[in-house]
Amino acid sequence: MKEKIYIYRAFERFWHWMQSLLIIFLGLTGFEIHGTISFFGYRNAVAYHNIAAYSFIVLIIFAIFWHFATGEWKQYLPTAKNLKAQINFYLFGIFKNAPHPTKRIVLSKLNPLQKLVYLGLKLLVIPVMVFSGLIYMNYRYPQEGGGVEGLNIGSIEPVALFHTAGAFLLLAFVIVHLYLITTGTTITSNLKAMVTGFEETENNEETERLKETENYNDNKQLSEVTNG
Ligand code: HEM
């Protein structure tokens, strides 16, 4: 039997899509600054990159607040349970039509691999991008005297290296992410879930068991209220 399960709340969907737009735009303008592509023109690329970067920082502040206010941060705590099963699924099971090893609900929306990767992005890659980017912004180029006052940085090179390496990591993430979007119950079910909040899945015993937990219903009501 098919049924719809609520997974992503309104703010989360807004945050996800804003974040994707900003990261893609920062990637485009950043790689123009780097000299890889040419689209807006160098000067515009720098100006747009700065505006997008400030917008990204504002979004991050709201997202951090949301994660702690709702307790959603706990979803990212890594777990070894089912980790191997999830890796095996993507490497082998998926090509043999095997069932997904983990089930998603609003209380447990991330599979063990996602927990690891998203935690790594949140704790490592994004902070590296923000801090190296901010240092980059405050660096006075040699023609202006060089260095970052107060930080004792005489050359921007190591900072640029971290910032560019992070940009390549994010690019790799986006490519893998786009592929994984298509690997849900149907080719578009993951995408639809991030647009509407609801995922259409096969109902089975595991879903029923999860739904019987008190928190699931509390959370569902809460999210319906917060979504208006
Ligand atoms: C809040 C986050 C960010 C800040 C504050 C920031 C800031 C900056 C600044 C100030 C520059 C140097 C511009 C110049 O030379 O005048 C730069 C370069 C660059 N940025 Fe960002 N950025 C951020 C996020 C990102 C993201 C998410 C990406 C990729 C998806 C990215 C990719 C790049 C690239 C590739 C360069 C060129 C690096 C080089 O060639 O040295 N940035 N960024």
C-alpha cells in the first residue's frame, strides 16, 4: 500500500533550497575568480561572490538557531547501526532492486551515510569555507599593504588553498548528491519530498512500528501546526 509520510518541515525545505542556490552561485562566481570559467566578468564575480557569501552567513545563522530550537541537530549524530548495510545498498543492492535498508520519518530522516556526510559538511567543510572566505575578504592585497591585521597572516596563499579545496569538495558533493536524489523509492520521490515535505513510500511493518512511537505523532502535529 502506498502512503505519504511527512519528512521535511517548511523551514528545512526553505533552508535546503536557499542553501543549494547560494552554494551553486558561490561555486560559479568563485570558479570565475579562480580563473576556471568566465561568465559575469571578474569584477562582477567578486562583487556577487561577496553578496552571496554574506547571504549564506545569514542563512547559516538562522539554520543553526533552527537546529537547536527544534532539537533537529540530534538527527546528525553519527551511528554505526546499518552503516554497512547502507553502503552495500548503494554499491550493490540498488542495482538488484533490493529494498532500502533504512526507513525515513520526520524523526529519523537521515540514513547512516547521510548522517556522516552531512555532519562532515556542517562541522568541517562549511566552517572552512566561511572562515577562509572571511579571512580572504579581510586580506589587504600587497598593493594595499598586504597581510591581515591582527591575524599575522603575511600571505593569502594557504587560505586560498583551503578555500579552493573546499570548493572542489562541495562540487564533488553536489554531483554525488544529484545522483543520490534519484535513488529514492521512485526516481523523483526524494525530490518531491524536499519540495512538498511529504514522501510517498510503500507502507510496511517497519513504518507502522515507527509511527506508533509517541514522538512521531507529537512531531507530526507540531510540524503541521508550524507549517500552517
Ligand atoms: C561564507 C562563505 C564564503 C565567503 C565569505 C567567501 C569569500 C571569498 C572571497 C573574499 C574570495 C576572494 C575574492 C577575491 O579574490 O577578491 C573567494 C574566492 C573563492 N571562493 Fe569563496 N567565499 C565563501 C563561500 C564559497 C563557496 C561555498 C564556494 C564554492 C562552492 C566558494 C568558492 C570560491 C572559489 C573557487 C574562489 C577562488 C579561490 C582562488 O582562486 O583563490 N566560496 N571567496
